[in-house]
Amino acid sequence: MKLSLRDLVVPMIAIVVLALTLRQTIAALQTSGSWRPSARATRLRADDPYTRVDDLFGEPAVSGDAIRNPFAFGSAHAAAPVTPKPARPSAPTAVTPAPPARPMLTSIIYDADPRATVRYNGIDYSVRVNSLFADFTVKNITANEVTLDRNGETIVLGLRSKGD
């Protein structure tokens, strides 16, 4: 089989197009910085991100001589004697307990079986007559108020007007 010039033209054009494509791709990668081996090798070490915080706190730099070895018995340098501060007698302060939180009436549904919504310590309770919630017992529900009992103490909650 004899090769003619006409049979070699198509493969030669394909080789030239491949070479041009490779050259452009390599040039684009080098200009973008993806193929710069020296750029990775010469990266600078980042500064400590906490140096600014340390500077703001103003901690003085401690020399190596001033640091005590926690594993050595005694001290290489004589430590200055520490004089305890005399304790100041303080007057006893009377601690008054915070008053217990008061429930707040949110809504009333007054029909054949009246129900109400009461908010207490951030929790909404749906209550009926003779029901218990937290440490309260619901004694009565009317169209405008709810009567609660807590350990013998009667608390009457009224509906707030829309502006309150």
C-alpha cells in the first residue's frame, strides 16, 4: 500500500489543530495562574489572627525568665511575699424574693362550654372551668374575666382592651 500526499493531508491538519489547541490552553492556564508552580511554593504564611485581640487587651509581653515552671518544685527566683488583703465586713443584705409571675388572660370563648387562653411564664394554656394549669385551678369563666385559685388565693383576670 502506497501512501499518497492526499491521504496525509487530513491527519496533518488534525495534528496542527491539536497543537494549536494545546498551545492556547497552556497559555491560558499560565496567564490565569493555575499552572504557576512557583506561586504555590512562595505563599506567605498568614499572620496570627489573634494578635490584634492580644494587643487590644494590652497584655504585657512576658519574658522567658518570668515564667515559672509548673513541674519544678519551688521557684528558681524568689517570689515576692504576697500580703493578703484584709476582708472587709459587709453588711448583710436582705434578699427579697421576686414576686411570682402573674398569669395574663389572652382570650375568652364564651358559649355553652366556656374556654379561655391564659399566658403564664411564656406558655399559653387553654383552660376550662375546674381545669388545672401550672399551680392554678380555674374556678369560673365569664364573658369578660376568669377567676383562678392558687393555694387559697383568688386571682381575677380581666380581658385587656385592644389598645393595651
